[in-house]
Amino acid sequence: MEATSDIAIRSARRADAATIHALTRALAADMDSFQQVTSKPEDFANYGFGDTRRFWALLAERDGHAVGLCVYFRTFSSWRGQPGIYVQDLYVSPDVRGANIGQRLLAEAARRGAADGATHVRLCVDHRNTAAQGFYAAIGLHWRDDERVFEAVEADFLALADSCR
């Protein structure tokens, strides 16, 4: 694989919302989960920028074309008593995988998080994505098998919110 010296990592801007969305869809397609993506570019524009932003995004670019994405947000560990970051999505285009771009994106997210007081990073990996699991282990992340992910979405979320009225 080629060196990454021709790859630039930068903060996404509101104008990049369609690119963030396209890379998110590419990640979902890689996971055979394309049909699960219901977000729209305007969701990224609305929630990723401005005073009430919900996430940060980094883009990896080659010759002005996006080839990688890292979407992350701030968290807080009540057990550690320390802030951290959570990586929601990490994606690198297949034609540039193996060139250290994923690690560069994660390292930049970690650097920015550390500058803001973060002491740790967390992320989830699809159980079928063994390549990503190997990648994360190789760069020093540790597998936690003592937790399971639970979620309530849309109607279930609203029912939960209304359950104790």
C-alpha cells in the first residue's frame, strides 16, 4: 500500500455534510447494512456543527477527495470520573486500506480529545467485522467482553421516556 504522506486529515465542515453521509453509507454497505441507514446529509449538517453540536467528524483526503471518516463525540466515565471520547464510525475507502489512514484518524481524534481533557476512547465493532477487530487490537485497543450493547430506538425510546408518567 502507498504511504500516507499524500493524505490530509482535517476537521469536517458543515459543507461536508453530504460527504460525511456518503462515507457513512459506504461503511454500512461494507457491513451489508445499507438498508439500516436512515440519516440524511442535513442530519449531519444540523447536529455536527454550531453551538449545540452533538459530534465531531474528521475527514481523510487525497487530492481533495474524501477517503476516510472518523465520527466521534465526548463522553464521561462515571466509574473513572474522567471525560473520554466515543468513536461512532471509522471508515476508510477500500482502495486505500492498509495505508495507516484509520490509525491516523483515530490518533487525531484521540489527540483532540486529550487536548479537551479526555483520558480514554471507546468504540463498538460489529461482531462480523473481524478485520476491524484485528485492526483495533493491533493498534492497542483492548477488547471488553464483559459488556453488551442495549438500545431503545424511535417508538421504543419514546415509550421508555413516557413509561413513568
